[in-house]
Amino acid sequence: MSKPFDLVLGRKTYEIFAAFWPNSDAPGAEPLNRATKHVASTTLTRLDWQNSELIEGEVPDGVRGLKQQDGPELQVHGSANLIQTLLEHDLIDEFRIWTFPLVLGKGKRLFEGGTVPAGLELASSQVSSTGVTMGAYRTGAEIKSGSFATEAPSEEELARRAALT
């Protein structure tokens, strides 16, 4: 968050952030409050958090227009439903995914059942001192299917198969 950025947020994430960050002095508050927040919503008519504006018209068209402008990097934080729309319209250039060493068992999924298949290419990764893995994945990579099996079975595999029959 050290470089300038603007945010594209769905309504739910916007409401959660707007209830906390304007009144916070926690790390990250200043850049989040300073950023322009572009909000995708069909129900909100007023945005009270400073530097916030509604995306007019259809969300894909609005985001496409934002991407064509000169300005800071556009980031989406949270906003899993919005991400599905952006994926469907090929409007995501890179994912920055942080994986925490924690199993909760359930929760909202980033890639739901209707997600459009897409190839990702690892651009960079690092592991924090607390075990969080942070990966940056570029979109647009070829989808490659694969297998752990070797092309020709080994002698051991052939013997195993013969023993099963």
C-alpha cells in the first residue's frame, strides 16, 4: 500500500470499510482514506466516505472506462461478488492472493462454482515471518491440464497393475 492506488469495491465491502477506516488510525487507514473508492452498487445512492463515487451504468463498462484512464493502480479488496463480474468480463490483470496458515472449514470462496476458467501465471511470491504466503498471479495464461502420471508406466507400475488382475 506504499504506492498510490484507487479502489474498486462492491457494496458490501464498501459499507464494511466505510464504517471503520474513516475513524481509524490503524496502519493502512491513511492510504485507504486517501484513495478514490469506485463503488459498484445498484442500491446505494449516497456515499459518505471521502473520495468515494458510484460506478455509473453497467459495472463492466464503468470498470473498463476506469482502466483506460491515466491514474494509479486499481485494486479490488474483498468484494468476492464483484470479482466474479470482473472475471466474467476479463477485467482482472493480476490477483494478489494471501494464504494464511489457518483452516476455518467454511466461508466465502473467491472462485465460486460459476467462475469462468482461466489460466494464471505466478509472477512473484514470498512467505511472511508468520507463514502467510503472498502470491501475485497474472491472468491470461494458457490453461494447461496435466497429470502426475508419467507418459509410459514404469516397470513397477506394470507389475502393480498385473497383480491387481
